[in-house]
Amino acid sequence: MLGFMRIRVWDVEHGACVMLQHVTPTGLGQELGGRLAMIDSGSSADFRPSTYIRGLNRNRLDYLFITNADQDHMSDLKGLEDAGIEVTTLIRNPSYTGDEMRRIKLVSGPLTNDAAWYVRACGDYTGGISEPFDQHMGGITYKAFCNSYTQFQDTNNLSLAVFITFAGFTMLFPGDLEKPGWRALLRRQDFIDQLKWVDVLMASHHGRESGFCPEVFNYMKPQAIVISDKAMKHATQEMVPDYRRVTTDAGIPVITSGRRRHVLTTRRDGWIQFDVHENSMFYTTTEYAG
């Protein structure tokens, strides 16, 4: 279809929030955004997805992916509800029930309002999807993989790994998968087959060492890595050289700075945006010059 895919990784510090749309130029120097999808609902003191969406004069979020059921990935779920934003479709790891997730979360203490929203949603969003993502996002498609509740009972290794594809470009969002979770998925040939198409990887577990699985890069050679993090938190910065070594030599050009980059971080770059056009051509811009 005419138009392009826009992926924006928001700066929510040590959290995760990504929005994607199919965007159509109007020919008048303006852009028309299609249905809105969001991967995780993290927030910070300076940014809340609910506020941003209402600022777009929208009261509906068409597709919500939750890759990881921890607070930093869903700290504005209740905020969406409070802002009157309807979540039409929830896409998550389907192997656990709401009650099972409640038991997992209670191990760490009482549920937050956001966790309570998610637990309820696991029971509420059980019917068929009336407008499937692949048929209503202007040519953007997804594939998702996850380990089962019978294999793991921790939220990180139950993360949903989401491959988003448009016009031959693929970006992988693996939530907070740790090494055991990655290795379990690597037993699946269909998962391995998807890895070879990845152009950009959002680093698992905010770039921590626990989310870096060397075996994955036997099958994947991304052009760039994106890390959603904050200053000197959980040793995320220490892994930048490791991630640099597993990217292609060329990296990607960033319009904002005029430089080629291999690892981008929200800590350094602010929000990070990919506009993907036909034939896998994509343009990268960042909030700061970097």
C-alpha cells in the first residue's frame, strides 16, 4: 500500500514503550496515521503513552502487545483506562491464565494497579480478533513466539518475542528474555527461521548481560541494536561493546547526527524512530543528535 511504517521507541528510561503505524503522506506536506499499535506501555516522569495518545485526538488503541508482564513494561496500563482509551486487541503470551499470572506477580508483593489491569485483561481478552493485525495495518505484519507456562514460571522467560515486518524490513522485540528463555526458543526451527531476517534488534532486558544470548547471533546479524535504558542502571551500558560486535560492519545511518551507528540507546538518543519505505529502505532519526 502507498505509505510507510513508522516505529518509534519512546524514551521511558528503564522501561519499554514502542508505537507503530502505517503512515500515508497526503501530498500537502502532512501525514495521515492509520491504526495505532503499541508494544508495551512503559512510562516515565516525562512521558506517558496515555497522554500522548489522547493528544492525537484518539480514544482507541487498536493493538497492544505486552512482551513482558513486569511493571516497567506496563506502568501506564491503568493510565490508558483512566484516560478513556479503549484497548481493542491485546496480544500476549497465551500460555498462562490471569490467575496464574496473579500468582506469579504476588510472589513479589501486592499487585500494582497496572498489574491488576493486566491480570483482568488476561481473562477478558479471550475471544476472536475481529480485525486481525496482519490484515488491518497497511501491510505491516507480525509473528510472535514465547515459551510456555509449563516450561517457565518467571515473567522474563515468559516474554513474548515479537517480529514486526514491513516491506522486507524486520525488527525484533524480545521483551526481557534471559538466556534460558532464548535457548528454549532456539529449539524451534520456525523461530530460528525468523531470526535471519532481523534488521534491528531491541536488546532484551534493557541491554543487561542476562538478556544477551551469544547463540542467538549464530542465526541473526542485525544492522543495529536499540537499548531502552537510563543512566547507569543495572549495568546496561557495560554490554554496548558486546552488542556492537554482533552487528553488521556498516551499521545504519542516523539522519539526526549524519553518522552511522551500531548501538542506539534512549539514554543517549532520546526517542528513536524508524521510517520504513519500500524495498527495505528505512530512515532513522533520534530525539537528540547523539
